[in-house]
Amino acid sequence: MANPEQIEDTGPEGAEEWVPVERRDQSAAGKYRRSIFDVPVSVTVSIGHTRLSVAEILELRPESVVPLLSKIDDPVDLAIDNKIIARGELVETEEGTLGVKITEIPEQADDGSE
């Protein structure tokens, strides 16, 4: 992956070499603002929900199955701090783990409020 601070400039049509061109603010303030890009955030993937009574919750045991109101092919929501940042579909990765293939990025985060 290219350095985010450099953008390839291929130059005139047919040029064989490219020259990295600095396009970002190199001031101390600019570097400080970019430092937040390395801050890790937790992303939650919501695959479904259901509603249980307290009695049903107290009856849960290992191997209990809690049915969800979603189907296996329904889209999932990706959220940060309960704000939806994207939607996607569940996929199996090459390593055999679950992943999310992004299918939609809403223009404004959907937090359920109007």
C-alpha cells in the first residue's frame, strides 16, 4: 500500500517513471491531526437481534439456541459507538474465519435518531 502522504504522479501521457508528490499539510498541526488515524476503534458487527423475557434469559444454558429475527443472507451492520458506518454481507475468509464484505456506506451515520 502506498504511503498515504504521497500520491503517485504519473506525469505526461506515456511517461515511464512517477514521482511522489507531497500533497498533505506538513505543518506540526497537520501532522498532529493525522496522528489520530492510528488510534484503534472497536467496530461492532450486528448480525441480528431478538427479544427475550427475563425468565427466558435465566433458562439459558450451554448449547441453548437463541433464534434471531434475521436470516443468514440478511445484511449486517457495522457500527462504531452504536452509529452505523457501513452495511455488508457475511463471508468466509481464506483463513476460514468470518468477515464482512462491505456493500453500502451510508452518507450519514445511522444512529437510529431522527
